Amino acid sequence: MNPETLWSWQVWAVLSAVFAALTAIFAKVGVESIDSDIATLIRTVIVLISLALILFAAGKLTQPEPISAKSWLFLLLSGLGTGASWLCYFRALKLGPATLVAPIDKLSVVLVAVFGVVFLGERPSAQGWLGIALIAAGAVLIAVKG
């Protein structure tokens, strides 16, 4: 594997999926005996501290780049969306099995595709739409009790 492949977006996306899967499993166990909103707060604090330490170690906090008002607005909206998502996700994990909650949560992939078309003007290929449809169908098949 060459250095360009090692640090490609695909590698990072796969790592994201692995960590998201571990998150679901760890969260399911962690939320068993406490309120799901408290669990979300604890997780958020840990994420904040961990990221701050990583940025500090990488020297990225010493001279931050200027941030535009547009970036602030959309990062604020993204943060609010993340918080709402995490609250809902932890509540769902508290109430249901991780093997059903996680696949339904992944319907976000389908919604990202639709929102990307509507709001960003992106145009997935026919093969891309087929994959998106299969993700949707898979989530529905997993969630529907047979």
C-alpha cells in the first residue's frame, strides 16, 4: 500500500465505519444502567477532551486559521444536528437492540444522498443510486419484524 492510498478518503471512511460500529456496541453496554441523556453528555465531554488533546499535540491550537461567519453558522448547525442525533441514538440504544438501532441509524446515508442532491447539487451515478437504494432496502429489511 503506497502512502497516497494509506491516507485516502476511503481509508478514513472505513476507519470511521469501524469506530462507529464500536461506538454502538460500547454505548449499548454503557447506557444500560444510566439515563441515555446523561450517557450522551459523558460521551460528548470525552469526545471534546480527546479532540482538544489531539489538536494540542498536533500544534493546531497555537495559530488557528480565521473562521468565516458562514463557517461558524454551518458548524453551529452541524453541532446542533450532531447533538440531536446523539441524544436520539442513545435513547434508541437504551430502548432497543444495537443490531436494529444501528442499521436504522444508517438510513442517514440515504438521507445524505437525497439532501446532497437537493441542497448541494450533487449527482450520484446510476450505480451510486443503486447502492443507496440497497442501503435503504437493507435497513428496512433488518428493522421489519418477519
